[in-house]
Amino acid sequence: MSLPSLSPASASTAAPTQAELLDFVRRAAADTELIASLPLDPEGRTWVRLAGPGGSEAWLIGWPPGTGTGWHDHADSVGAFATAAGELKENALAARLPTDGWKTLELSDGVDRERLLTSGKGRAFGRHHVHEVLNESREHHAVSVHAYYPPLPRIRRYSRTGQTLRLEQVERPQDWQ
């Protein structure tokens, strides 16, 4: 299986940009051999770590029907993801949230954004981007490729009721082993 790599012009020691991460996940999502190599589980998400560009953290993720991430952010990491098979929905907040020191926030009207990412579609995002990703299909798996830089220092998980967003948990890499 061949993993996508950055072109020599962009494979420097500099941190990868959001555009480079997006290019990587799109190329990886188009690699049919790579996508077919992911074992799919009918009950839960599956994932395989990939070698991302410029020291980034990258993942190939399988999404059974009806699964999702819940509301979360990637803290200080920028990122990108692309759908390789199926369809994913992203609900996101178009609001700059405080980075620390809060447990509950009242969101303003009009901050909700929704994107449907069909096979081959992707998006990049900046630091502290709060979103949830869902496979709303009742019948079909979805597969996606994700990349983050710097490698995820933490993920903050939220609950949401109406316009109230509540910080529920902070996870660190050692929690994912």
C-alpha cells in the first residue's frame, strides 16, 4: 500500500500548513488500496494511524452507520479531513471560544454551521475549532482521513443542550493508548 506524501517542494522542516494537510488527506482519501485496507467493524469506529506530512498526526477512520464523535475540539492543533467513502456530516461552531478557564458557555444565535462531505470532499480548520462529525447513514459505512499539526496535545469534549455548550472532559494522548 502506498501512502501519499508531500511533494519535495513542500516537504521541508517547516510545520505543514492547513492547505498542505488538506492536500494530504485528499490524496490519501483517493488511494483506493489504502481505503480498502481498513478493517470495518459494524459496531464501532475503527482507525489506523498513518504517516502524516511534516511530523503531523494522521488517521484513517471507519465510521459504522449512525456513529459520530460528539462535540469536541483539537485544542492547539490545526487540521483537515476528507471523506474517502460514504458521506459525513460536520456540525461546527463559527465562534471564537475562550481557550481555557470556562465550563459553560451560552452560544450566540447564528453560530451553527453544517457541512455535508461526500466522497472526495474535505475541509481544513484552525486551532480551537469546535465540531462534531457524524455518519448519519443507516446502512453504509463511511471512511475518512484526518491529519493534525502539531500532533494532538489534547482533545476537549463538550456536551450541548440548545445554545449551552458545556466542557465535559479533557483527554490527552496517554488516554488514547
